[in-house]
Amino acid sequence: MNETDLRPSRRLSRLAPIALGLAITWSWTGTAHAQSLIELYEAARNYDSTLQAARLQHEANLARAAQARAGLLPQAGLSAGANWANVDNSAFPASRSSNSQNVALSASQPLYRPANRLSNEQATLSTEASEAQLALAEQDLIVRISQAYFDVLAAQDTLAFTGTLKTAVQEQLAAARRSFEVGTATITDTREAQARFDLVLAQEIAAQNELRVKKLALDQLVGRQDVRPLPLVTPVTPPAVQPDSADAWVARALDGHPAILAATRAREIAQLETRKADAAHKPTLDLVGQYQVARGPSTTGNLPGQFRTNTASVGLQFNLPLFAGYAIQNRVKETLALEQKAEADLESTTRNITQATRSAYFGVLSGTGQVRALEAAEASSQSALEANQLGYQVGVRINIDVLNAQSQLFQTRRDLAQARYNVLVGQLRLKQASGRLGADDLKPIDALLAR
């Protein structure tokens, strides 16, 4: 085998990064239909059923809160009635018919109803808790759309890397066959290269299916067909994590996290429920009034005929419960237990958020370090491949060494691309864990996309 036979493999190893970049750019960004991360996020906000359900639940909670305020406002009602009667009395030669009508307008204004006042306070707190739950749903959508976006990019990279590796292995297989034909190599080199080529074909089929699945997931999330996300500009430098302390992130999380706010409001609502249950012992006082117009037969024998009566009344209505079969006492016991449960839920939420924030912070640091290590590994793997190709040329390396070096290089490149995506999504998860994630946090990441 001469040096000319091996030149294609060496040229391939040098041109692989360029070819890969051109393949990705041509396939996925050389089109007017490619979408940015922010564009797909806006589409998902108007389509995602999970977020829509959270919004509708928030609207329902607002309407429920308005219902509770009705217990402090005046109540009015209009009633009317009509009666027809036929009287058949044996003392009179003929039966008598009569009819009567009445219309009444009634109104009442609560003056002292402690349970109604506490219900209104609960409604205000439940509105704040509902807003916190909606904020959590919006943050979750940001992470889900970002994860789906970069899952597609990672699948694209895997397919592109596999295709480039297939070309390199195919080149090595051709070189092994030529070397065997001229008698400078054994049939083992050819069979090893063929086996590696068949393995890469299987990996390519799996990569194609993975890309298809990830694209379907992204399409379903944004409500569009054939979505094509823009790739990252390489090499990419993820934004630095600020602040650079886990304790600082935890302090942020504990200060205004929507989940903690919702749990706090739930505890306060439970405390008010206990007070409301105890208020069932207390009296109530209402201002009531009525105006009634009635028309009917006279009840006085010497004044026959139909008469109209107008009656207006205003008064106070007082009620005091005396005994309810111990229902009130047992209700208080129930609410006290629920109050303690709400306190435990708040403590559990605080602990979980603290742990999740620390884990997310250290995950970002680990991912950043992994990116740097893989960048160094990529350069080392490239050098190792070139050295193995040269050694194969001069006869100190065998074909399987070159094949292994090729696989290691492209595996490293795939892992590096995935690690970069993980760091970007990890930063969003860190902000989500601290409760500070917003749509503006997508802008620095969106600026890293190739256009």
C-alpha cells in the first residue's frame, strides 16, 4: 500500500469539521423557514394546552374570589304572587270567588358577619396564590420549549456527525480493500472496516429516527408543522452565571419564589379557615327592609270589595347560634389539623426549592467544566486520529486503530455539542429553580443562534 492510497483518509480528517459545519448550515439554516427560539416560544404561548389550562384556572379563581365578596354586599330580591279562591258555603245560596295579588321588594345589608369578612380575606389571598401558580406554568413553558428546541439541534448534530463518520469509515474501507488487493494488508483490515461501516449505518438509522421524534415533539409544542430551529454559532460561549454563589441563588429563591408564595398563601388561608370555623359561634346582625303591595278581598264584612295595601318596613335581624350538635367544635378541630398540614407543606416546599436551586447551580458549573474538557478532548482526539493515520501509513498502526480513533473523535464532537446545549438549558433551569425565570432570559440565548 502506498501513500497515495491513504491521502483521502487524511484529507477527510482535516476537512471533516468544515464539511460538518457546511452540512449543518446548508441543511438547517439555509432556508427562510428557520425559526428562532423566541419566535417558537411566542408560538407556544398561544398554543400550549398546559399553559392555556393554567390561564383558565386563574380566571376561574378570580371569579371565585368575586363570589366571596358578595357576602359583604347588599342583597335584594323581588317576589310576586297571585291566588284565586272559590268559597262554597252552605249558609249562602251561591258560591263566592275571590282573587288576590301581591308584589314585594326585599333587601338586606350584612352589618356584622365575621365569617363573610374572613371569606373575603381568603378570596384575596387565593387570588395571589393563583397568580403565583400561573407564573410557575409560564416558567415551565420556557424550559419545555427550550429543551425541545435544543433536543432537535442535538439530534441534528448527531445525524450530521454520524454521516461524517460514515464517510470517513467508508473511505477507510476503500483504502483497506485497495491495500488487500495489492497485498500490503490482510483481509482482517477489510473485515474490520466493513464491520465498523455496518455499525455506523445502524447508528445513522437510529439518529434519523431520533431526529424525527424530536421534531415531532417540537412541532406539537408550538402547533406548527416542519419546524426548523436555528443552530448555535460555533464555537459558542454560554453567558456567565451570575451571581456565582449557590447561597446567593438560594437567597433569591427564598425571596419571592412563586411556589413559596403560593404555599404561604395556602397556609394563611388555612389559618383564616380556622378563624372562620370558630366564628360560627358568634352572632350575626343584618339590616333588612321590605316594601310590599298587596291587592285582595276585604276581610271586613261591612266593607265588601277589593282593597290595595302598601306596606313598608325597615328593621334589624339578629341571630345567635346556641347549639349545633358539636358540629362547630369538630369543624374547628378539622381546620386546625389542616392549618398544621399547610405549615408542613410550606416547609417542604422551601426545602425542595433550596435543594433544587443548589442542584441546578452545581449542574451548570459541572456542565461548563464538561464543555471545556470536551473541547480539549476534541483537539486531542483530532491529533490522535492524525497520528493513527500516519502510523497506519508507515505500518506501525493497524486499521482498527484508525477506525477507533475516528469513532472517538466524532463521539467527542457529539458529546461536546450536547454538553453545550445542556449548559444553556441548565442556566434556564437554574433561574426556574430560583423562581426568577422570565421570557427576557431567552434573549441572550437567542442571540447565540446563527442567522
